[in-house]
Amino acid sequence: MFLALDGVGDLQAQVLRALKQGIQDGRLAVGSRLPSTRELAARLGVSRNTVIAAYESLCAEQFAVAKSGSGTRVSASPPRQTAALPALPVEAQSRYAGRVRALPPIMLEKREEGLRWNLQYGEPMVDVALFTIWRRALIHAAQRTGAHGAPAQGLLELRAQIADHLGKYRGIRCTAADVVVVNGTQQAISLAARILVDEGEQVVLEEPHYQLATQAFTAHGAVVRHVPVDDDGIVVDALPTEAVKLAYVTPSHQFPSGRVMSLERRVAMLERAAAQGFWILEDDYDGEFKFDGRPPPALHSLDRHGRVLYIGTFTKTLLPSIRLGYMIAPEPVRRDLVRAKMLADMRCSAVEQAAVARLISSGAYVRHLKRATLELKKRRRALLAGLQAHCADWVQIDDSGGGMHLICWLPQLSEAQLAMLIELATARGLGLHEVVHHYTSKPRHPGLLMGFAALSVPQINAATAMLGECLADVVGGGAPKRQQA
Ligand SMILES: Cc1ncc(COP(=O)(O)O)c(C=O)c1O
């Protein structure tokens, strides 16, 4: 028997491929005994462990069977080789697929493994008390929820609780009938695009922007226009004067700059929407986490023309694993949203909806929000203090009074140095993330988007000390230590 390795990939995979090929083309006959692992290892010039691991995979994939005492044999009916399918012509797919294919990578999806401290925006705060009450609420809901699913619009008891909560805490007057329960903000954006925007129509987003919103509208086929944000939020005077179909904004806590839209701008934005006849999609993703005083009321609460569709999400206020959010939309848009939701995925999980409804009605939700706000405030303070103590010579902070992230600018660094900094920090166990992915063109300085929700205060202290060391190595001392070695 002659087996040759193809030199592609690791040795174990090469040995496995060679064995499978031998079985499929009949050189290794059905039922025949494979050489001993020692013999094959010597013949191929690889370690015995490599061959043992390849044999194990061969058995797991049912190409061979191992019997103690009689070695490993080719199985009686090894899986047949499937003929390679001809490559599909790209034109066979939709225009939507073409647009999706052309999108840049989604940065929030990038997860680094094995880091000691990851300043990743979007990582949740792990609150032990929340897990305990969530587990109880889920068990209770699972016992009470029958076999039937919730209506497409959402479980009535959850919609009623959401309406009540929004009235008390976000200044939004609505009833259960106005609420549509969705699988998080991303589904809300996608449904709004389907119901309100046609291909080729113009959609306004903020600059800097939430990358996943830009991508959802781009994939939908909208012509996306980014309008700058200043200290008061989106610059309303810079909006296009014609043919805007929808504007997506984050007024409570602009993502990622952290700016809060001023009252003047809110009024101007609403007037502009009414005059030009466009929709406003308000993403209130972390508006409940405000550190100094009460969160500003939602833009929706000021809307007198029925132009604002409001989105809230439990993925930020509770846990990212709870994929539930909600929309408040005027009739008849709401009816169409519900139909579109039904066509997309029928409904959200009834058990999870019942559990969240219970959390809100029992008061546990608001207690959690208060606890989480206090803890986030401590973590943000630790991050600011740590940056001040260890990195003050290099950083400029774009702070904001709420949420789970801030931007840390590094005006003295070149782009190449920022890349070196991120690489060096990663090698030392610290995850850093560039903010540039949320800009259409490069910002004035290199910068980092720092999420602080997932790290405890001591971890943040250690992370900022490490950042200071890395900065000193990259900027202060020239080349990183690792490269000097
Ligand atoms: C601006 C913005 N909106 C919404 C969300 C939450 O989206 P979802 O509810 O789909 O998890 C995020 C989370 O990263 C965000 O940054």
C-alpha cells in the first residue's frame, strides 16, 4: 500500500486525508487491516501519536473500525465520496446576497479567545444576582406556558409590562397594543427597513455610526448617507434636503461617540422629519444606564406627528443571550411590522417573553437596572482613573455620562503604532478594539472603543496598568519588548 502526504495543513489532517483517499479509491480494501500505527508512522516519517490521532478520526467518521486485539480495519461500508458540486454561478443568488457578500467584516462578532482582560464593547456585565432571578423566572414561565406559542406581536402580558415601564422610565405614553416584541434591535432594524424603505431609497445614519445598522440598511439596498454628529447629536442642518425615507438615530447615547442629543436638536429633528416626511428610527439601546441623574426622555416622547418608531432591547439591559427587544410603532406601520415579523420567524419564544414579563412585574427588572447602573458607574470610574494613572501622557477620553463604553483617542500614535499596540496588548492578554470600524472615513486620530461592562474594578485596574505598559513600549520606548527580544 502506498500512501503519500499532500503537504497541506497539519500532519494529522494530511495522514487522515491520505487514508480516506486510499479507502475511497480501493487501495485499502473493505475489511482489510490497516498497518500498525508504529509501522505507518515509520513509513510516513511522522510521529506515532499523529497516526493514532488520524486513526481515531478515521473511526469517528466511520471509515474504519478499531477492535482490541485485531487492530484497525477498513469498515464494511465506508462513507461514499460525494462528487464535488459544480461551483454555483454568483448570478444565481439574489442582489441582496451580492450586497451582503460585499460588506466588510462585522466587528462586534470578533471574539478573541484566551485574553485575561478584554475591553470589548458588547460583552455583558455578569451579575450573579441577575442569573439567579432569571433562572427562577424561566422555571416559573416554563411551568406556566402551555404548548402554544405567543402571538406574532408578542405575549400580551409582556407588551403590557413594557408599555407600563416605558411610561414610567422613558416618558413614552403607549399601551400594550402599540408594542411589537422582536428578537432584539437588529430584527427591529431589519423589519423597519422592509416595511418603510425600498431599494434605492435614501436612509440617513449618524457619523460615527453603529456598524450593524449601516450594514442592515446597505444590505437592504438603501442608499445610506452618513450625517455628522457634534456635541449636541446629529447635525440636523446637515441632513439632505430631499428624498430622505428614514433616519436611524441613537439620541440617548449616540453610538459610539456617547453624545446625548440636546433638546433643541430633538425638536429640530422632529420638525424636519414632519416637514420632509421621513421616518425616524430611534435606537434606545442603553438609554436606561445614565450615571448622573435621570436618563433623558426618549425622542419618541416628544413626537407629535407619529414619525418616530422606537426600539428598546433587553439584550443590553438584561443579557445578550436573551434575544428580546421591542418596537413602538404607529398604526398602520405596526400592523405591517407584525406581518413581516410573522413571515420572518413567526414569533419570539413564549417562555422567554413570560419570564421577562415576570421580571418586570415583580419589580426585579427595575432593581436590576439600578444595581447595574451603580456597578457600571463604578467600572467606568475605574477605567477613567486607570487611564489617568497609567496612560495620561497618551490618551484623550471621549467620555459620556452613561452606557457601557467610551472612546479613548491616541493622538500621538500613528496607525502602524496602533496596530502594534493592539498586537502587543493581545500577546499580553489585553483585548483592545479599534473604533475606526464605526467610521466611514478615518477619524482624526487613531482610537479605541472601550467596553467596560464585562470587567470588574480590579480587572479594569490591571487592564489599564497593562495598557500603560504597552503604550510605553510602543510609543515611549520605541519597538515593543517582544520584538526587541
Ligand atoms: C447602537 C446599538 N444598538 C443596539 C444594540 C443591541 O442590539 P441587539 O438588541 O440586536 O442585541 C447594540 C449592541 O451592541 C448597539 O451598539
